[in-house]
Amino acid sequence: MSVVNTNISGLIGLNNLRLTNLGLQTSLERLSSGLRINHASDDPSGLAIAKGMEAQIGGIRTAVQNAEDGINLIRTADGSLSETQDVLFRMRDLAVRAANEATLTTADLTRLNNEFNSLMNEIDRKSDAVTFNTKVLFDGTFAAGQVLQVGPDNGATFQLTLSIPDLDATGLGINTASVGVVANAQSAIDLINSALNQVSDVRANLSIQERRLGHIIDDLKAADINISAAKSRIYDADMAVEISEFTRLQILQQSGTAILAQANAQPQSVLQLLK
């Protein structure tokens, strides 16, 4: 063509160079951020899916923390209940000792009963003193059951109810026990045996819940890994692919610039007609 006002070759070269520069900008952004999707326009549907997964991942990780807190609560309760059993063992020994009518005097029974009552008062004190994050564990607060949120969504399948009965002297059924009289000491043996069984049952139930929480945490950790991997495939940049694309675009930019210079020089051939 022997025209000078419209350089079609130059326009084509300029447009291709513009597209190459846009591609370089996108590639540089992905390489610098490590993300394949930096703007919603990069992949609208992919962004929506990835953000949904991100919300799920956040819920899973928080649920893991909740479950771990639940385990810590259970271990706090179990450690205290172990001491409660030791107190009850001593009370049982005192009751058995006080039932030995043939060798004990009234003064002996009084001394035994004083220690027995002191230990009962300690059980009452512990029921109001043992706490986790300021929540009292053995005063009946947990008797009706308190919910642990151990999943990322709402619903019974994502919740675990933790129950701990009232474990003061009244709750254990030993508030009326005494060893100041032989007959009472004999009755106290049975009452304390029942209390020991009750505490053992509570500890067993708490241990079962702790094991369940351990399995729940394992499941949540596995879900976290798999959903994170799925999100990464959508959202994160493949650095090897992006570097290869960046190199390709750099070559195109250099060649496009050179070709554009050649296209801009083409109209100069018209000058030959003026000679």
C-alpha cells in the first residue's frame, strides 16, 4: 500500500503489543502475589468457589480449636475428680476404721468424725472452686449439658454435648454421712462406695468424650488439608507455569516492539516516488 495516513501494519503491531503488555502485567501480578486470581474478573466463578472454601476452612480451624479447648476442659475436670476420689478413699478408710466398735473409744470416734467432716467440707469446697475459663465445673452448671461446637456449620452433627453432674457432698449422696457413731460409720461405708462409683462413672464418661474429640480433631485436620488443596488449585498461581508464560510474553514484547518499528518505517517507501 502506498498510503501514509493509515498504517494498518502499524496498528496491527501496536494492538498485538498492547495485548502482550496486558498479559505481562497479569503475569507479573500473579508472580508477585502468588495468586492466580487477583481480581474477580480473572475468574468470577472460580473466585466464588474459592471464597466459599476459604470460609469452610476458617470454620474447620476454629472448630479444631473448640475441640481442643473441650479436651482441656475435660482434663481439668478429670484431674480434679482424681483428687476427689482420693478424698473419698480416705473417707471410706475412716468409716471402716470407725465401724470397729470393739477397739475404739468415744473419743476415738470423735476424732475420726472430725477428719471425716473436714474431708466432706473439702468436697463441697471443690465443687465451687474448680473452674475452666471462670466456668464452675462441679456445681451443676454442666448438669443439663453444654454444647461444644466441633464443626464448621450449624446442626446437631457438628455439635457435642458435655455433661457433668453436681458433685458436691449432696450430689454424691454423702451429705448425711458421719462416723461419730458405729452404726453411722457402717452406713457411711455404703454411701461412700456409691459416691466412688458415681465419680468413676463421671470420669469414664468424660474420657469417652475426650476420645471422641480426638477423633473429631483428626477428621477436621484431614478436611482442612483436602479443602485447602482444592482451594489452592483454584486460587493459587502455578509458579512454574507463570514463569514460562512470563518468559514467552517477554519475547513477544521484544519482537513486537521490533516489528512495530518496521511497520512504522514502511510508509517511508513512499518517499521513493518523489525522486
